[in-house]
Amino acid sequence: MEFKSVRPYRGPLQAVILDWAGTTVAYGSFAPTAVFLRLFASRDVPVTPAQVRTSMGLMKKDHLRAITQLPEVDQAWQAKYDRPCSEVDIEAMFAEFVPMQMACLTEYAEPIPGTLEAVAAFRRMGLKIGSTTGYTRAMMEVLVPEAARGGYAPDTWVCPEDVPAGRPHPWMIYLNSIRLQTYPLEGLVKIGDTFVDIEEGLNAGTWTIGLAISGNALGMTHEAVRALPKAELQRKREAIVAEYFRAGAHFVADGIWETPSILEEIQRRLASGERP
């Protein structure tokens, strides 16, 4: 005979765990995309922005590996080198990627419009602010102080090197929870602009909010989004929203600026005994 004990959490939301590029800084998440494009071009194996964005959100070495495993990229690599891309190749490319990425991070550290206002709203709600990323620690040590100069500074940040593995594993969220001293996980909300952000949150047992417009999912600059005809933007948005819900997201917003009202809805659901 099996017994199951469930203690529904009906308390307040305690923290938000935010992604970085495409969520809080770097509208459109162009920093990693640009570097990967240059890196593969240097190997005479050109890749497209869409191919690069497919695995966005992973730890950058895992992201690099995932790109090489795409069938079209694998075929192009073998056509050029008469063999599959090896781990030796991955290590060599990653060694080049790191300084290339670090060199341009300060260009992509500006807070996304609405970030500072959303963070202020989170503070008024009594929430702590954590963050996870696919960037390495060395990259974050460049990005974090630059973002702080722009007004954005979460309470803590965790990178893949701090835990056994990066996204989609839940370990970075767990370490955020420990550092912020917040539990249970039902009282946390993961917010990000990639599908692997959603998977990370689901694996950790948090609520999840996907961002459809500001980051990797759409992959456009703020200026390009504003110039897009409304009907076309709506069509693209609807497709992205559907993908997020297929990925398991609990909610979808255009950008972080829309999330405070969603957090209020999550709080109402928690109070009624609903779990993520």
C-alpha cells in the first residue's frame, strides 16, 4: 500500500529568478548570436541566426556543441573537413569564443526598457531577485558590474560553473533559493526568454513565465520591433506564445515589463492552493 502526503503551499511569492540577455539586459539577445556567427564563419562552416538561436539559454559550451549537432551544420562541417565535429574542435572553438564574447559584453549590458520599473515593482511586492545564465563566470564578472552601472543589480546571480550542470537542469535555481533563503520552490517564479529557461523552471518546480518579444524567441532589436507592422508582429507573437505553452510555460508575457501583474495572478493562485 502506498501513501502520499501533500502539503499545499498557500504563502506569498518569495522570489523571482531572472535570466539575463534578452530578459533583463540586451534586448533581442544579440551578444551570443553575433559571436557564434563569427566563430563558425571563421571555420568556413557558416550558420544562420535561427540555427544559433535554437539552443539559446544553454551553458555556452553546451550551446556550441548543440549547434554542431544540428543536421545541416553537421553536414556542412563534414563537407568541409571530411569528418564530424569532435570534442577537440569544440574545445578549440570554445577557447576562441570566450574572449570574443567577453570583448563585446559591455555593448550588450543596457537594461531592456521596462526592466528597472519591473524590478522596482518586484521590490514593492517584497520579492527577492535571483538570476541564472548560460554565461560563464568570467563573462558575468564583466556583465554584472556593467549592468549595475545601468541600474540593474539582482540580489544574487548563479552561473553554470557554480553547479554540477547548467540548464535545463534545476541546480542554478536551487542555488539561488539557498542563497536567497527562499522556499518552497512553489514560492518562486522563473522568468526567461528561451524555452530552456522554461524547462529549467519546470525541472526546479517553480512557476514559469516566458518572454515572447524582448529576447531570443523573436530575436529582433527594439527598434525593429517598433517598426514592424502590427499585424505581422501579432502573427509572430502568436506563434511564439504557442511554442512557449507547448514547452510547458505557465504564463507568457511580451517582456519583463508585463510580469508584475502576472505575479499578482500567481499569488492569487497560490492563495487558493494551486501549485505550479
